[in-house]
Amino acid sequence: MKFNIKMKLVAAACGLLLSSIAQGAEVKVLASNAIKEAALELFPQFEKASGNKVVVTWSGTVDIKKKIAAGEVFDLVIVASPELDTFAKDGKIAAGSKVDLVRSSIGVAVKAGAPKPDFKSGDDLKKTLLAAKSVGYSTGPSGVYLVSLFEKMGIADQIKAKAKITTPGVPVASLIRSGEAEIGFQQVSELIHETGIDFIGALPNDVQKITTFSGGIHSASKEQAAAKALQTFLAAPARADTLKKHGLSPG
């Protein structure tokens, strides 16, 4: 009962914020592909509620870092939390504007119809990795973590010899579909909606890595109020079911 009342109060506050800002603003967003499917459902809801328009540039983490470093300005930047912290230290993100939006786990997939490996622990995963002919992963947070995991498992050299790494912004699912990667790893939210692959599940708990994706307002944004309203809308408890549907959980 108390939770329901809290959700209603937050929703009401969010509604008041949306109604208090000038309508007709164009909110430019630079966002990680990890939140894309959920955001494609949520952004139109925000547009309808606020009267503002959301213009999104979807990118992988490497390209987001390049765009911010090059001086490109967006009203709201959504990326893995450590990267956003770096942007804030560099003065690119307004102080105190960071809000944790979603949490994402790393998932595993194989080509549609291929045998599905069964692993319930890190040791099982290690055996699966050593047996695989090729292993696909990204240059984003999941890929960075996996490289460190391979080293921790003592199999970095074996994996390096058969690694298939996507270029920034390209889904690992494309490597799996084509058969270039026998098994692939990426954020769950980036795998579950892809066709031509079979999503196996998340990494075992003992080797899982949860990444928080946060939103921050660019220090040079000219639409900070509208960007804040979008940020608040995305972080509201009422979005939890939508996030879950897309393989994410509230931040």
C-alpha cells in the first residue's frame, strides 16, 4: 500500500514537472544502444505527455566517448555510469545532474537452432568458452568486463585466438547470426529482441557484472529544463515494467 502511494506521488511530481516546462522544446539525446529498445517505447510517451520532441543519436560507448571528447553537444547523455563520471570530471556534464536510470546484466546467445550450452556457474562457463570455436563480444562495458574475466579465469590467450569483436555500435547478434561467432555475449537488453539467435540467459551469478547506465545533462545544453524532465520521466518507478520487458531493471 505504501509503495503504491509512493509511486502515485512520484508520478504526480513527474506530471507537474512535465507541465511546468516550456512545451515544444527539442531534446537532443546521445544514448547507449543498451537502452534502445526500452527507450523507443518510452520516448514517445514522454513526447505525448510533455509536448516536447526527442531527437536521439544511438551509439556504442566508444563512439559516445569520441563525440563528447570532440565537443559535440547533446542535452542528455545516457551511458554507463563510469563514463558519465569521467565526462562530469571533464566539465562536459553539469555538476549534480547525474541520475542512475537502469541496470543491465550481461547475457549469452547462440545462433538460432544451435545446441545450447548449459552453465550454472563460472566453472561451467569456462568449459563452454574453451570448447567454443569462436567467441563474440563487443567493445562496450560488457566486452571490457569479459576481457578481464577471461584473464581472471586464466584463459585469455585461448580466447584471444578465437575472439570475434564487433566494431563500436554493431550488435554482437550480427556475428552470431552469420555464424562468425559460435557463442556471443552482450547486455541482455541488446540480445533478447534480436532475430536469428537464441538467447540462453544471463551469465551465472558468480561471474555476472551488472552495469548501471546513467543520464547526465550536458553542461552546454540549451534545453536543460526539458532534458531534466526527460531524465525524471525515465527514472520514475512507473517505468519499471517497461524496463523489465526489455531486459533492464530500474537504476
